[in-house]
Amino acid sequence: VQLQASGGGLVQAGGSLRLSCAASGSIFVMHSMAWYRQTPGKQRELVARISSGGSTDYVNSVKGRFTISRGNALKTMTLQMNNLKSEDTAVYYCNADVSSDPWARRDYWGQGTLVTVSS
């Protein structure tokens, strides 16, 4: 299973960015998908998660500003980020909880995409 993340970049505070993640490969069941972020010297932090049923969870600091969604085929995911703040600057990682067959289930990670918010 491969996850391809895209959409990072440089934006001014108050601006918007949209991150996308596409999954490919041997996917039997795609369970939850999520975005994490990490800054130097800090642990990777869960930003938002969406279940296969569409339930969503957000870290408190992004509630009301970020929206996570999944495509109809459940193999794509987006993170719409509005009203960005300098503290949102980080490398963002796509994550997926995947069963590649009925007996194998694990987390997969995409490459990071850098989001830089200038104040």
C-alpha cells in the first residue's frame, strides 16, 4: 500500500491550503485515514481522523478551521485548512489503517508534505 500526499506549501497567516492523500496498492479494507503533523524536536501529533463511516475527530487547536473528508471510493482524503496560523507550520503526514487482506491490518504512512505559514 502506498500513500501519496500533496498540497503543502507556503501561505500567509489567515490563508488556506488543501492537502490531499491518495492510497493505492493492495487494499482489502480501508479503515480510518488521518493526518498527522510534526515539527522539529516534537512528537508527531494527530491533527484529524476520519473513519470508514465518516466520523471525524480533530485536535482542539484546529477545530473550526480544518475539515477532513474522504472520497467516495474511500481511497482518497483531503484536509481543507482555513485561517491558518503560524503554529500550524509543520510537516504533515497522511496515515491510513488498512487491511491488505482479511488477515493483515496495519498502519501505512505517506511521505510528508511541508506546510509553512508566515506571520
